[in-house]
Amino acid sequence: MVSTPTSVPKTWPAPPVSRAPPITTAVMAVSSVDMLCLNAVYPLVEGQILDFCEGKDAVLIVEEGQPNFIEQAIGHMLYKAGARVTLQGKGMLPMGGEYNGQVLVDALGLFLETHAPELLPVAKQAVNEPATPIPDISAKLPSRPPGFCTGCPERPIFAATKLVQEELGPHHISSDIGCHLFSIMPPFDIGATTMGYGLGPASAAALRNKDPKGKRSISFVGDGGFWHNGLTSSIGNAVFNKNDGVIVIVDNFYSSATGGQDILSSRADNPTKTTQNPIIDAVKGMGVNWVRQIDRTYDVTLMRDTMKEALASDAEGPKVIIASSECMLNKQRREKPLLARAAKDGKRVVKPRFGVDEDICTGDHACMRLSGCPSLSVKDTGDPLRDDPVASIDQSCVGCGNCGEVADAAVLCPSFWQAELVSNPTRGESRLARFAQRIITRLQARREARRIVFQ
């Protein structure tokens, strides 16, 4: 909240609160306007808010989202207390959308212009020139729909699911809250329902096939949702009701969608929390008999075959697949500084690098339709005899290998290659690299000499 003073402008921070402990942030800057930043919005401390509003002409509440619960609650407090302060919020600020920098600047400018114009800079008080229009570049920029990160271990899970449906036909698929919900976006377009956090398998239980040999539902739940309430509401419910659907637990070691916080099954050592509690033990403890643990989700063939096995199994009760691989974002945050330090210290460091052979790539882009990795793009070869651009891998690649795994599982063109970038190589590796480079250079020169050149 920001407010206008009734007399001499005060300097941040505001006077100490007398009737309640303050819930304010640290000093961020010097301002002529009092500011109260709420770190907790429920319950609101009435005494603190009334003390803040006391002696002020107007208060602006910056509350993103709609309905404006906080604005209504504070307005009710001020009304009961008989306060005569003017409360502003929605109206000066938009009802919906993100409150970015420009939105806040415009709203604060309007607020001060209305209630305290003397606090505005002279250039704002008396404008002699029209405002510079901000160009609309939305039509020029390509759309960027939400999706999985580069190298995300959840991407191959849904590539495998797509291959299963191509072979066995469509199934009802229940999604859940978390990163894996991006499966509903292209290129996967997987997921018919999403009910709530940890409730993907619970919602799929309502669509049980009466025919035991008929198609089974497939549901997804993340490790965060699993520990939140999925263990009881989804797994326990499926066991109790003898539901025979397939449940895939997406285990990326963290509550990744909210910032990578540790959870019960995280592999990391946490000095203040208990981690390293295996999901498989909890699932079996709930009474699930058919359980499969996959420790490398990038193996698309194994993922596909395990899902097909679950869909065809005669075992009674739910079929649970625990697909485990570490969140690539957290893995990169942890490993990049270590690898950089090791290379700087002269230690041997190996990084995988993937690419596409332009001469083999057919240009049908099936690898992109099954993977959707942001590092996969297209490239024009300059060959007039080839209508379609070939696939290409840019420098954002993190070397997860999902593209090649998908191409292998889907029996696509074998155009992907893998190389290793070695920092501080051994003498033997350096000699071998020089010898290989000479051979490659001669072969490339011979090929170029035989290539037809178009002028």
C-alpha cells in the first residue's frame, strides 16, 4: 500500500506500529510516500493497517488479481473504524493482467496527480510535450507458448505417451497441477481433464472402464502433488476401489513448478528437513502390487514399453509407474558452477553435444512434433533441390539426448549425432583428436569436390 501524507512528506520507513507487530519488508529505497508491504495477507492485522492509514488523505492498494479481496477487507476495517481516508485500488489499477513496471508507473502517477500533485516531478506536473507513444510490437514478435524447459526430463514421458496412443489408440488422460501440465500444450496435446493438485488419478477413477479388457485410463501426478494429497486421495483411493487405471508419478526430485523446493522424496541432503523417502516405498505401503520404477525418463523406448505393459497387464488394482529423473533446471544450477570451477582448475571435463546431419535429415520434422524441445529448430541448407529446411540444434542444448532417443523409439531418420566437448584433455586424447581431424578434413574436401554447386 502507498499513501499520501496530510502535511509534511515523511521518509520511508513509516513510524513503528503500536498495536501489532509489523509485517513489513526491509527498506528498499528512500521515498516521500509511506509504504506498507505485506509479507502475509491472511490474517490481516487490523491494528497495523489502521495505524498505517491514520492521518492520511488517501491510500492506494496494489493488489494483483481479481476479486480484490484485500481491498474489500481493508475498506471494511476503515469503515468500522470511522476513518475518513480515501481508498483507491482497482480503477486506478487494471482489473486483470500482470502489474508490470509500466502499469504501476501509470497508476502511481494517476494516484499522485489526483491526491498529491505536489509530490510529482515538475515535468509531470506541467507537461509541455505529448507522451512518446510506445510502439506495439506484438504483431512482429513470434508467439511463445508455455512449455517444458530445454532438457526437461518430463518431455520424454509425454513423447512416450504419444507413441503409445499412436499404436493403441486414444485413452482418457487425466492431468495434474505442476510442470507436467504443459503436456496439454503442443506438440503433445495430452490431457483431457485437470481437477486439482494431486487429484489427477482421483479424477480418472470416475471414468473406470466396466470392460476389464477395455481401454484403461492414464493419469499423471507429480511428486509434489503426490506428497501433497495424492498418496491418499489418488493412490489410496485407487487401491481401495480396485481401480485398474495406469498412474504415472512424475518424480523430478523437487517441487519444481514453484521454484525447486525440497520435498519428502528429494535426493538432496537437507539440514532442516527429512528427505530421501522413496516414493516407491510409500506406494507399496498403500497396497499397490503392480509398481515399476524407471530411473531414467530419457529412455523413451523403455517408457513406452512400460506404459504398454501397464495397459495390458492382468494384475488387479492400479498400475503405478514412477518415472524419475532430476529437474534439468535445478541440475544445471548445481552442476554448471562445479564444471566451470573444475575446468578452471585444469581438471578434465566432458560435456555432451548433439547435432543433426544435414545430408541425412529428411526435413519432415517428426522429431520436433514428438519432442518439442526449444533447442530444436530449422535450418535452410541452401540446396534448391530440397523443399523443406532440415532440423537443427542450437547452442541452448543441454545434452540430455532426448531428441535422439525419440528418433530411435519412433524409428525416425537416424540424423542425430553426439559429440563430446573435452576441456583439459589428456595427451592421448589430443593426439587422437588431431589425427581424426585430418581424416575428417580430407573426407570433407573429397565430398565437396564431388558436390554439385548451384550458381
